[in-house]
Amino acid sequence: MLHYQKSGAGPVVVLLHGFLENLTMWDAITQDLAKSYTVISIDLPGHGNSPVLDKAHSMELMAAEVNNLLTHLDIKAAAFVGHSMGGYVAMAMADLFPAIVSGICLLHSGPFADSDERKARREQMIITATAKKEKLVKNVIPNLFWEKNKERLRSEIKDAIKEGIKTPADGIIAALIGMKDRVDRTAVLKQLSYPTHQILGAHDLLVPIHKHLLLGITTSILEHSGHMGHIEETKATYVSINRFCSEVYV
């Protein structure tokens, strides 16, 4: 069973973290969100306090584990907010377990598969993680932030690195393989009838606006963020997520 935290009361919102993160990434947002909703933050397989389940954690495997947990908690419907890798898992939920999904918010994420260039980069990261996990984490995380935010958020970046280092090497590798091999779910997103929203960083190098702006889906742009809007622009990120939840639970 995946590790999770539950807070608040009301309609259910499920928060799914990104690569090298865990459920603590949502701490600054959960407290306010829990005033109106039942908030369930989940450690995805191989991250936080959830175990490594296989040599590769496909998005389908992660979605199945999330679904198992929600079934265990007797949750019949939920809005999903996924950061980066968590967004890929949310899209797999929409594809494989549509009955439980009431809405999807993609935070610095999208429905697309990896490009060949991105796949090659993940292959290199797998090699590095095998021998020098801490080096990988220390190299990856600072580059997720907008360059102009790095000095101001020096302490927060150190904390993010500290949390990332807690991720076991086999969990890192399993996630990298799963992301590298994930399928494109653009067609799935286009067919969804419930509220869908995306939150993009104006300076996100991993999920650039010019490649990820999706037609037919409401969008919020974080003008002063890279890939880590929940840290770089916490209040604006919360406002966008709360607005999305309000649209799901009118």
C-alpha cells in the first residue's frame, strides 16, 4: 500500500508529486486546500515512504497503485492534481480508471510522450543514478528553478535537494524508465468531458509553454516560475489549483 496523508473534509482532491519529490512538496498548499476539501497527498512508488515495487515503474503501474489506495479508502471520485511526473500518472488514471476521475490539473506537466532527445537524457540519468545518486539529485533539482529565483530560494532549493536525496536509487531508476517509456495520452485528454486545467511556468525549460500549451483546456501561466511553481510562486499556484477544484465541484 502506498504511503499517504489525509486532511480536511469535503469533496476529494488527490495530489500527486513529481520525480525526486514526495508528498511533502504540497505542504504549503495543503493547509489552505484542506479548509474546503478532503486532501489526499500520496507518495508514489519508490518515492517518500512508499516502497519500490519493480525495476520499472510505468505510469500504468503507478496509476494502478493509486487506484488501489483510493479503493481501500472507499473513495469513489476525486479531482487529481499532478506535478510533472504526477501529471503523467493522473493522465494514466484518466485512461485506465476513468470512473474515479472528476477532473485533472496538470502542474508543469502534459499528456505527451518523451521525445527521442528526452529519452536519451533519461538514459544518461539512469547511468548516473546507478553510481552517483546524490550527484544526480544535486545536478537536477536546481535546474528546475528559474535562474532569477535561485538566489532568493537558496534555502528552499537545499530543502528540495535534501528530500530528493532520500529517494532510493532503485526508485529513481524505476521512475526514469517509466517516464521514458510512457505513451502519449493527448487523445485521452481531448476526449475528457470533466474540467481540465494546466498550470505552466513562463520560464520552465522542461515543459516549455510553446510546446505544451494545449487547446481546449483552461490554462494558468506563472510568470515568475520555472518548473517548480509550488515553491517559486506558491500563492499563485494555490489560487489556480483552488479555482480548478471549484470548477470540478461546482
